[in-house]
Amino acid sequence: MNHSDTMILWPSIGCPNQIARSKKLTVIVVNNTTNEDQIIRGNLLTVVGKRIEMNLVAQCKQQLTQTTVPGIWPEWIENQYPNVLVLSFEIINFPGLKKYRTLLCDIEVKIGSQVLIKPNSVYFSNDSSQDIKTLTATDIHVARRWQTLQDNVKDLFTRRKERIVSSVKEMTVFDTNDAWTCDCFMDSFIDANRNLGRFISIANTLWEQGQLDFVIFSGDLVDYKFSKVRYKSNFSFEESEWSFFENLLLGQTNIAPRLLVPMYTAVGNHDYRLHPYKLQIYGIRHSGIADEFTTEYLKRKGQYQKFKFRISDLNAVRINKTRHHSLNYYYQRINPFTTYSADLKHGEMVVLDTGPDFFCEKNNFFSRRWHRFISSALESRTGPRSSGYDLNQLDFLQKQLKKNKKNKPVIIISHAPVLNPLAMPSLKKRENLLPLKVGNGSLNYCNQLIQNIEFEKQIRTSDLDA
């Protein structure tokens, strides 16, 4: 997407605009061709089919960095879209919320002959409710290859004609080649795509019963960005797993119904990854399948390698922070922020980004920690270690806490744990952990940059009292 393209940047499906007391709605549009003579109209279409009209109150072109938004604009967004069109609408017919706690809407903005639609990006909230009800899911790992894998297994393995039972226990995929059938795989395989579909169905049911306000997806929304050529990173949105993720949320597949509940998202380390990891290296034990079955599958596919690991396989954790940013489609279609806040009526939520795998950052690529990670990953396939927060995010968190004059509850959402000592060899001793004071309590915090002496000085000398 280039500078001349037109789209609604915010609100978005992963960072919707909540309308409770105010009847005003701000919409930020990327559009460098709009002139003052063009007629601009706006509507909201609720998920229950009601159209809500809006009047345009004001419009202005301004620099992106001067806009009033709930989070920190990523550097990539600032570089791609330095100027935006800010539209202010007044909602005419405010909908009733007797049955529902929230009511989700699509935004429709007409600029001249252009029609811009941002689905699931605005919601009305019932101000009379005295509590917050939400569902949270993490490590979604949506990917088309989970369906492709199942289709290949059906082609390569026969169906079980009769149940094979030993004298001790029922034979499974873990026991013998004779039990390696299509049925064994299907009985054990955990399908991430269908699990998301089940989650959406449960959330929709609770929402229809008046028992749910919104859902939170806290990172690793997709397993990787592209499944095609490893060295290329500029495929179209439709070829990315972000397109598949969006289609699942909007009910445009046969896997999941449309999500009828507002959704807030955070990113995880997998969301930064450009390409998939090799099944031969990591297997799919996390999906319920034994390594022995995976090996047999790869042999039947003709993809088994005698030498298990190659340097080129590191492309699986490769990221891009240039023009074709790893998160460019996430910014454009799902959520333009990785660090932001949301007003929850009776509290506040702050979403932070724990970043890509720590060894993907330039400062870590040739470090001893990177080599230790590779060796440990190959031997025991330990979990990945995220980069952690940076100072900008801590400053943002501090400002949001200082705004909380009434001491409302603050929920902090991020993908990786706040403290990851396994990724911090320099912080093996407990006394080296640096306290971040939050209100009357404290939070032990560290990230990958803490080993840098200058960074350590900044943390120790900063006034972090909220």
C-alpha cells in the first residue's frame, strides 16, 4: 500500500472506538487526494443490521503525529502516512442497548465516489452496567497450513479399518507404525483455526445472552506472515496469514462465524515472523502430534532431510522493519497500534508490545545468548523469548497510570511475561532485578536491553512513581 491509497486507519477491528456517553466519533483516514469540494458522509452498520446515521461536524488534514489517538503511532506508520484526514462525526440516532452489553458496528465513510468500510471497528457500550465481562485468548496461531496438513495426511495415510488394541493399552500414534493412520492423526491433532472458530461461537453466544462486553486476543494471532518464498517479503495482503485471520473474524470462511463482539488485540513474537518454521526441526507436538508421526509424514511427502538443520532454516524467525514491515498488514487491517490504552468504564486497559524474538534484534543477533538459544532450541525446543518492553512503552504506561486519579483498576495486557529471566543471563541473581513502582505496589521488570549499562542507569535514575 502506498501513499496514494485510501483507507480508514483508525478505529479498527483490533482497536475499536467505544461510544458510551459521548455521541462524537473521530475517524482517521489515509487519503492524500481529498479536496474540500468532495462530499463526505458517514454511517454505522450494527451487527444486528441497524443503520445509524452520522453528521460530519469537522474535517481537517494534519500530520499523523498531531492526531489524538489512544496509543503510540509505530514508526512505520509515521513514515508511510505522514499526513492524514481527520473526520469528526456526530451520531444522530443512538441505538438502544436493552438486550446487549455492547453493540458492534462497521464504519462506512463515503468520500466523493469512494466508499471506505472498516468492519467491527466501533461499538456502543451500555453505561448502566456495573461490571466488565470479557474473555481472553492467547497464542491463536492461525495459519492456512494447518488445513493443508490435514488434507495431506488424508492423502498419505489410510483410514483405520478396525481399532487396534494391545494387551496392555490401546495402540496410538506413539506406539507403532501399524497404528499410523489418518484417524490417529485426526483424533490427536489440535487445529488452531477451528479452535478460534469455537472461541468465536462461545463469545457470540455469551454476547447474545448479555454476558459479555468484549474479547482480548493477547498475541501470536497468526503463526507467521507468509508461507511462500522464504526470501521474499512483499507478497500481497491476500497471500498473507493476516488475510486469513481477518476472514475468520468476519465469518468469510466455513470454519468460523462472524465475531459479533468487540475485540482488542496485542501482538506476539510469531506475529513478527515472516515465514513458517520447519516441521522437521520443531515438530508439531504443541498440536498433539508425536515427533515419530511427523517424521513419517515428512518421509512420505519426500520432504525429510538427512541433515536436520540448515542455516537457511533461520529464515523462519526472520523479521522485517523496513518498507515491507513484518506488521504492515496488521497495522493496515487489524490494528495500527501495538501500544495503546482503552477506557473500560470502570477501569482501564493498557496494551503493550513485548516485541519479536529477542535474537532477531540487531544487538542480539551475534551475541552469545543468540547462539545459546539456537543450541537449546535444537536440543530441547525451548519456548521463544521475546524482546520485552522498551522505554517508550514504559513512559506510556507511566502517563496512563498518572491519569488514573480515581484509582480505577488498570489491566495490563501483553503477550510475553513481564519478567523473563531465562532470556536474561545477566540477571541471574535476584537482587539484580530492577523494581518498577506502580502506584502503591511494585513490579519487577526487565527486558533484553537491561544488560546495556546506559539503559540500566536510565531506569535506576528515572522517577517511575505513578
